[in-house]
Amino acid sequence: MAVLKVTFTKTARGKLAQMLWVLNWISVLTGIILFSLGLFLKVEIRKRKELMFEDVHSVPDMLIATGLVACAINFLGGKICYDCVDTTKFLRWKLLMLPYIVCTFFFTFCILVGALMCYGMRNELEESLFLGLRNAMLHYKDTGTPGRCYLKRTVDLLQIQFQCCGNAGFRDWFHVQWINNRWLDMTDSKVKDRLRSNVEGRYLMDGVPFSCCNTYSPRPCIQTQLTNNSAHYNYDWKTEERNLWMRGCRQVLLDHYTEIMRSIGCTVLVIWLFELWVLTGVRYLQTAMENLLQQGDPDSESDGWLLENSIAETARSNFQIIKNLGKCYQVDDDPNIDVPSTALQEVSSRQVAVAR
């Protein structure tokens, strides 16, 4: 029994073909949107690639590829649906319709995968940002080292633009040496004592770079001796929340990218539903036109459906087809396959007798 069978008149078939022709051209525009969204996300990630441990380009690459394929498939679909208005023109596409629908089905599935990948990218991005920001902070002081001299500017601009400080918070700066040794007075006994007090010989201090300063603070920014209340007038480091940016840059960046990916994922889901609707219409048009050709009357009514049989029967028949294809490629294990037959042996003995 056919699944979701619908009867189409000649007028209904023509209107369906015309509507699908318009929808396929709209789908070309949705393919351009997919491509643009993937390109936008790729550019946003590349802007801060120095702050990421590894490239996270699987989602934007997926969207870019899907967008390009969408433009090609829907352009072809528009041409097919336009020709389906005329029964004679449909004959040139008859053999191509089913492979086209199968390819479009898998392509539509790829759009759904792309949307789900947008929502599942957060964990991968969080780990990459954690390791990338940690490395950037470790090399913040290397302003004279080739290949790392840009990191100080990158981190400072990040903390100013996103109003954040450190990886998880401003205390992260207490555990890294962010001041280069050439700016330290090595003759000062306090500097020597601080270097000796650390096992790794690093100059650690309870201070942060200037870019961590909160621009909305009513008092001048306190960057050094943050945990020493007696070093500053009318100061309590546990309650001075407006002196520095409190949020860590990893969480701020993660929220920034999550908001972008949530918007992109929602848009891609809408496009997936639209493509699924178009695919359903093309399937009805294909089955209706094929049934019309079998009837032989171009003006008669014809039935269209999503599946010719029930879902269970369709799955069973497809499994049987795959099973038969597997049998075609099996190697014959007959042990006597190389042994000549009796008839051949008799022919050979007669030929020998004649020769004698």
C-alpha cells in the first residue's frame, strides 16, 4: 500500500511543477545563504586563531561545501521541474529523476548534520580556547621573540574589546610571568628574591596587565599588589570588583561564538525544513508523472506518493536488493572449478585417436 498517496489532475500537476520550479530557485538562494554563513563563521574563527590551540573549521567547511552543493542541486532541480510541466519533456529526465531524488535526500540529511554540528561545537571550541589562551598568556612577555611578538598586542586587545581578564579570571595572571626579564632590574634585591623563591626561576607577582583594568572603575586602576590591602589606600581586594574585569576571556569568547553558532544553527534548521518540503514535492511530482506515462493519457488523473509500499516493505525490498548484489560478487568455492568436464575429456580423446 502506497504511503501518503495523493491524486493529481492535469492542472494540479502543472501547478505543482511550476511551484517547485520557483521553490528550487529560492533554494539556490538558500544555498548562497549557507555558503555565506559558513564563510562568516570561518572568518570569525580565523580572527582569533592565535588564541586557539587547534583549528576548529569542521563546521564552517561543512556549511561552505553544503552551500555550494545546494546551489548546483537546486539549479538542476529547477530545470527538471520546469520541464515536468510538459509530458514529452519529462521523458528526457525520467531515468534521472530517481537518482536525483536520492542524492537530494542525502544532501538534505547533510544540512541537518550541519545544523546539529553548530550546536555540538561548543565543547570542542571550549577546549581549544582553554589551551590556546593558556599558551598565549605564557608567551605574553615574549615581545622580542620572532613568531610570538604579536601575542601581547593580541591578548591586550582581546581583554579590552571583550572586557575580560585572564583565562578563567584575573588570578590566572598570578601563575605566569607576564613581564619580560629585560624590564626587570636584576640588581634589585626584591627582584632577586622573587626569582629565587620560584622553583622555575620565574618572576611571579600578584599583578595583571593594564588591559585588565575596568574602564568603569571610579578610582585609578590598581594593577600590582592586588592581594595586599595595606599597599593601597581604602582598598580591599576581596570587594574591589570594579577595579578589574572579573570574567575570564575563555568564557566570554565561548559565549560570543556560541551565540553566533546558535543563530547559524537555527537558520540552517529552517533551511533544512524548507529543503525537505521541496524534496517532498519533487517526489510527488516524479511518481505522478511516471504513473501518468504508464496510463498513456496525458490528460488523465494520476496518483503520486512518497513510498510505493509501506516503510517496512520498502526496507525489506531494499535489503533484499543489497543482499542480491552481494551474492553477485561472491567467489565460487567449488573445488572442481578447475577440473575439465567429461565432455571436454571425450572430445580430447577423439582428437587424439583421429591424429593417430
